[in-house]
Amino acid sequence: MKHTSVVEDYLKAIWGLQQIERPVATSRIAERLDLTAAAVTAMIKRLADQKLVRHEPYRGVILTPAGELSALRIIRRHRVLELFLTETLGYEWDRVHDEAERLEHAASDELIERLARLLGEPERDPHGSLIPTAEGTVDREKLPALPDLPVDAPAAVVEVRVQSPDRLRYLGSLDLFPGAEVMVREQAPFGGPLSVEVNGAARVLARELAEQILVRPASRDEPSGDASPAEDAPGKAGAA
Amino acid sequence: MKHTSVVEDYLKAIWGLQQIERPVATSRIAERLDLTAAAVTAMIKRLADQKLVRHEPYRGVILTPAGELSALRIIRRHRVLELFLTETLGYEWDRVHDEAERLEHAASDELIERLARLLGEPERDPHGSLIPTAEGTVDREKLPALPDLPVDAPAAVVEVRVQSPDRLRYLGSLDLFPGAEVMVREQAPFGGPLSVEVNGAARVLARELAEQILVRPASRDEPSGDASPAEDAPGKAGAA
DNA sequence: TTCAAGGTTTAAGGTAGTCTAAAAATCTCC
DNA sequence: GGAGATTTTTAGACTACCTTAAACCTTGAA
Ligand SMILES: [Mn+2]
Ligand SMILES: [Mn+2]
Ligand SMILES: [Mn+2]
Ligand SMILES: [Mn+2]
């Protein structure tokens, strides 16, 4: 039931990659964790021994239910910690990942649950990612990205799926935090940039970045979502 | 400049033992860290290679200035974290040590300084231990223990040098937190227990425990200390 | 002054995790 | 249905710790 921090990071990586492709290839894990493929193969064997993954040689791995549960518990830790760092300690949203990456292995369940209570049992981290419950469950949501929006349709930023501190800092300078009100004004052809209104201000944004910004279109009838319960705006964490 | 968590724990242990006896014997370190003497000898070699300790074979080790600086920085982390856990998250004072023991290795300097700011740049941890400065300095203070007090002389608890959660919990149930007002009423002979008044309530306390409770006698003229600046009562952290 | 007790170090071996280089399997594309 | 490219796994080594058992100092008491 208790794993090393290295194992925890592997599980987290595999879980994330699994959202894209199952089974997960050795090389995908290697590049995400910045290790050689040989190291990953060796670790995969240990994970399989511990019944955390199933491995088909030369084919890849998938998490077992036990592995997935552990992964989600670590992801919960990571995201709760990230939110604590921005909300309580005033970190910028581009600086929280590395800190949380280490703390997630040292914090006890009790600490995480106390932090979650302090933060009001939050649903999303500073980047808008859903925080798994303490029991290890998350909804799988498929939201449109900014370039998927029709022109002039209002929407709200929900999640910014960007890791790089540089990019996050840049997006922050454009006010593109979860909760921001956005509207696509124009999409340049041939994969060109988007003209977007963010909280009323006109911005131009590289398509590559825009694709990582997930939004919820404003429903025309009601101000909130139609089928889902009213969203609580996560509040722009650590604005510059 | 950056050490493994194991190295950090060795430095911390050696620093603490050095306050009692210099040089520090292999076996003292082994028992404090719950390791075999052989493991300690091996590690001492590595520490000496890194110029963190000086080792005289068969005699013991002492920290170099670099080693002491590192030790004090880790002790600062540990104590700031402990205070955060009691003050901000409502932990009891007997539960914070283990948690801090792990977090101290994962938290960045920036995190610790932000916590310290949040906590008002505190001077003492929940047990009353002095928190080294960010620069890595602490005053060495020698306070009397409870059994050193003359009968009927009022004093204030400053530090409770007890590790064991059981004992801490017990002392907490007697209100013996830093800041408590105490007065020894009677000392049973032959190493017997002490009768002590704690915040006005009569208590009986084993001498062994009383010896770990450091106090500052109230000066008869002024309510505060005479030479030192007024102490800020650390507030009874996590009272039951 | 010797010698045994007790603490310390060395020797040998183990686990977890990493790397490079080589071997093996799979994929791609003609 | 291969040949060659690409991935994956194996083999062999290395670092950081830890353990037990044996050898080695230091010391104090006879
Ligand atoms: Mn991590
Ligand atoms: Mn995040
Ligand atoms: Mn520690
Ligand atoms: Mn303490």
C-alpha cells in the first residue's frame, strides 16, 4: 500500500499517458519522466510484481485497478498542494508544479485532507484540472478547446493544460486563467493564430497554445451550464 | 549544496547530539537514527568526503561549519513546518514531528520562507524550541528545568523537550504547553514526583518528565524578562 | 602490564533505481 | 514476404543506502 516516490511518479505518469493511449508504451513513460527506456522496462517489472500494472512485453502497460487508485490518490495530493501554494501562500501558477512534485510524496493523507478542508474542499487546481476525491475518483470530462469555439460565441476558460512555466507565465500575462471570459473573434487560416477577447481585452494567441485551453461555452438561455450544476468559478489564482 | 534526505537527517542528528557531547560517537548517531553502527560508519565517510563532518576514527565526528549550516537550515525547516501544522492546520503538538520529518526534505527554501511569513516570522516551534534564522543561526540558551525551580517561585514554560507522542499528549492534558504559568509546590525526595501548579491547577508530575520542561523564572520586579526583550507567548498550540 | 569488554570499522551481500551497449522483437514499406 | 528502421528488452555496471558477521581499536580493571 505504501510506495516509494519513484513508484508514485511512475504511476502518475502512466495514468496521464493512459488518458491519451492505452496501453502505454515504454518510450512514452521514458520521455515523460526523462529516463532511458531501459530504466522504465526495469521499473515496469517491479510495478507488475506489485500488481500495479499489467505488462505485455513489447506492447506496453496498463494500470490495474490498484495502480489506478494509487495514481489518483497521488494526483489528488499534487493538485491540492498546488492549490494551497497559490491560494494560501501566494505562489504564481507557474511555480507550483515543481514544488508539488516533491511534496506530494512527503505529505500524509491527513495533511492533504486538512489542506483540502482549509481550501474549502476544492474541485479544481490552479490550472483548472479536476482534483480527484479522497476516495480516488474523478469524472472524465471532454471540453472543447479554444479553437473549437465558433466565432463570437462567449465561453469561460475551465482548464489550462500547459506545463511549461514560461507558457503559463505568458498565458497569465494575457489573463487566461480558469474563470476568464473568452470569445474567439477570428481564426487565421492555415493553422495561424487566434484573435480572442479575454475579459473584454483583445488578444492574439498562437493556435498551439489555444489548443491547450479548455473552455465551457456559455449557454445562450442561462448564464450557467445547462445539464451540469452551476460551476464555481475557481478565481484567478496568483494573478500578476 | 544539495543533499539527500538521508544526509539531511544525519546532519540534524549530529547537530543535536553535538549539543550534548563533542565529538559525537558513532553509536549515538546509530541509536538516534535507529540504524546499525556499521551503516553510520559508512555514511560518516561520505559526509567527511563532502566536508560536512570531520571524523577521527574510533573517536567520533564533529560538524564542519558547512555541516552545521546545513543542519541548522534543516532544523529551521522542520520547526517552521511543525508550527504551520499546529497553527494553520490544527494538528495536535504530538502529531507534528513525524509529518515534519518527511516534509523538511521536500520543501523548498521559498516555501519555508513563505510559511514563516504567514506565521509572522515565528521564533519558536510548537514545543518551544528556537527556530534558527533563514541564515542559519540560533542562540544557545540555557534555561532551568522545572525541578531546578525553588518552591513557590512563579515561572513560565518555555520549551518542552519531549519527543514521544504519548508523553506530549500527556503533558498537553496537563496544560503544560509553552507559555503555561507554573510554580513548583513540592518536590518529593529520592527522585520522586513534583507537585506543580499549572495555570492555577494543581498537578503531580514524574521527575523524569519535569526535567525536560524548561522554564523562565518570572522576575519579581517586572512581569517580563529582565535583560531580554519581552517574550511573545507562543500560545498553547493545539490544546485538547 | 595485560587482557577482556565494548565500541568501531571492515567485509560481504542486498535492494532500489539509474545508465550504456548489445540483443531481440516489432513495424514499415517496397 | 522480407530488409531495414524503430522499439523494447537484456546484460552488465554504478550509486546510495542498509544489514550481519568478523576484525580491529581503546580502555579500564585486575
Ligand atoms: Mn513527484
Ligand atoms: Mn496543475
Ligand atoms: Mn527528516
Ligand atoms: Mn519541535
